[in-house]
Amino acid sequence: MRHIWMGSLMCLLATGWLSCKKMLDVDSTRAVTEENMWKTRTDAWAGSFAAYGLLRAALANENAYWVYGEMRAGDFTATKRGDLKALRSAELTSNYQTMDVWRDWRRFYAVIAQCNLALAKLPGIPELDDRYPRSEMKLDVAQVRFLRAFTYFYMVRIWGDVPLVTDAVNGDFTAKAREDWKKVLDFATAEALLAAKDLPWNYDGKDPEQQGNYRGQGLSHWKSILATRGACYTLLAHIAAWKKDYATALQYIDFVMNNKTRTLYEYVPDNNYLVLSSTGNATFRGRVNWNIFQVDFNLDHAEISTTGQLENWTLRYPDVPKNEAEIYVTKDSILNIYSNPSDVRISLFFTDMSSMQPMFYKLRMLDAAVRNPTLRLFNSAIVIFRYEELTLLRAECNARLNKEADARTELNVLRNRRYVASVTDQVKGEELLDLILEERRRELIGEGWRWYDLVSFGKVPAYSNLTQADVDNGAAYWPLSKSALSLNPQLTNYSFWK
């Protein structure tokens, strides 16, 4: 696996993704000329897996995944860092180096550029290398389509309207204006539907879309880390829900959940809920049946990092060599969020509750840090979709479609698994939706969902210093970087950020 990621980086340089000056503002550096690439099976593997590698880099850089999904929502308190305090107070145009990184969408357009190029080049390789059959090419194309669809969905949640770039380019991009976010999500939906047709349910070699071992490895190696049909339909459900098309979202969710024998998805085991946060065969170690799609950091394959995981901000002595964490959840907030004392997640997700700064203990993949106390090395997966989250989305969709009995059933499935009492038949309407939102908060804290949930549920003013007028003027989205605005005169910020 390590060699595949290294090959991905070589292909990244070879394919010229760094040449998109007008939109991305990064100079071109080519390790191999493009005419010598995209000719062999090895090129195809490197080219398609480069998209996974670029997505991982985009999400991990300066903890971007959690910055966008968690830090603006207010559950985490910053200790000293001014940039993290600015996130909480919606000062997103403040002059911090990290803020420049978070405002900049270039790394996501690098993923898009790689996907566009791979989709243009992969179909021609089987004619040049008979070791690369068309069936394998179709599978690689489907994975790249999924990644492109996901990346556009992800950018829409951060920036709203974004330029839609779908063609492989040589040299500079033509400057493009922002497209309406609904049009972008329509494109992502079409892409994900195309991908789903050619993706297997899982990589056990039994589906017609994928026979035998894939790239020399079996199911246990690829579980959760490659695009599958189930991951595609989970993405489709989230896209539809973001568009408030809850009926369509529910159809996609039902399709996933009605095919459990194929997906192999399941809940965290009732008799072993410790794996929600433990460091063994657990959620953030990854490659488990309750993770639908994750971005992997695997110690066994030397995929470890000193930054890019939430633990870098949440842990302190004795787990890592620093006296104070960058962020924490206050004791009052913890007791407010987990108001039921029987909820097992309190003790699973937090430790040192007697201190002024309890430590967030949900993510703590610290194998290397324990062996070398002078370093902070982390290898927890970025879990993007998991089965419990999909259950709560199903509850929300049912509630919004006035199928309140079904919504309560889904909500109670998760509550009971965490030793929280069921909601009663008297819970209806807005109260039911509020309970679903709060259950998402309890289950998914620290997993990059909270801010998007507040936006989707219309609750940003209730949990931040923004008013509804601010939200209406674009404050829920991020401003654009100065470089993007200066290089492309067709780009404009939302009025709140002007």
C-alpha cells in the first residue's frame, strides 16, 4: 500500500495537476513527461489512486476536515491559539497563515483535476497494455467518478457555489465563475449514479464488477477505503438531503440498508461498544463493517503523520508530550450534551473529567507515539460515512416526510445501543427533529458533521454568534482566498464576506 501511495505522488507530478494557474495558482512541476504516462497498467493504478492520495492530503492539511465540519459549531473551546478562536467567532477573514490555507480551495481542485485527467486517460490504456483488461478499467473509472462526485459535494458544503470543471486540461484553466450549488450537486448526482453501476458491493472478488483479488489484495485490505456501490448510494443520499429532497434521500438510504447481506454493513456490536473509540480493531483504526467510507492512515503501511488528525489538537500529557491540548470540550458542555448519565459515550469519548479541561478521548490512535514519546505520530482514519450516521439520516428523512413512527424507530435503535431510553410516541414535529439533531451531536462529535448539521437543520443562529440575516448573506459558507479572487475576476465572495 505504501508503494501505491508513493506511485500516486509520482503520477501526481507527471500528470500536471499543478499547472492550473488561473484557478489554482500553483506552478507546474513535472517529474515525468505526460506523453510517457498513461500507457501501462501501472500507470492506471498510480493515476487512479493518486486521486485518493490527493483527497487525503486535502482533508488532512492543517486539520481541514475538522476545521470545516466541527470548529465553527462551538462544541470545542480553544485554549491559546488565535486562529482556532477566530474559527469559533466566525472571523474567517482574519490574517492567520492557517486561515489562508483553510480559505483556499486549490487542494480540492487538485483532486478534481486529477479525476478529470484520469477519466480522460484510463479508457485508452487497455489497448496499450493487455495486462489491463477493460473490466478493470471500468472499475477504476467508477472509483474516480465517485471521488469527483464526493469532492464537489464536499466543496459545496464549504463554499456553496463553486466553479464546475469537468474536462481534463493542459496548461491554464479558463477562468470560470461560480456555478449555482444545485447545478454542481446535480452533476455530482449524475456522476455517483454512473459510478454505482460499475462498482462492487465490496472487494471480495465475488461481484461481476470485481473478480478475484483486486490489485493483489482481498476484502480485509480494501474494506471501507475504496469506493463501493454502498458508499455511492450513501453519498447520493447525503447529496439529496442537502438539497432537501428527503424522499429521494430516503430511497437511496433504504437501498443501502436493504442490501446488508451484500454491503456487509452493520452497527457497532452491542456487546462491544468500546470499539467506538478504542485503539484496537475499532472505528478510527478503520476497515470495519460499520465504516462505509474512510480516508485511511495506516501505521502498518507507514501511513502516519505528525499533523492532519484531530488528536494533534485534542490530546495532551500523558498521551502526547505537551501539557495542554489546543482544544477541549468544557465539562459543562459535556454534561449538557450527554444529559442522560446512563449514556455510555460520556466515559468513552472523554477522560479526566475532574480537571478544568477534560480531554477528548474519542480519537487516539497513538501506537507510534507510545513507542517514541518524543514524537506525536497519529494514524487514525478520517471516517467520512459510517452506518450509525446513515441511520440518523434515515430518521431525519422520515421525520421530515411525516413518517414519525419510522423516525422514532430509527432514532431509538441508536439511543438504545448507547443505553439511552427510547423516545415516546408523544414526541413529534419539531421536537422530534431537535432530538435527532442532538443525537447526531452525541454520536458524531469530533467526526466532522456538526457544522453541516447546523446548516442543514437551520440552527446556525442558535449555536453561533451569527444571525439569520448573516446566514442569508452567505456567512455559513467560507470566504474565498485572496489569491483565488485576484487571479479570477469572475469570482466574487458572498455579501457577508465582502
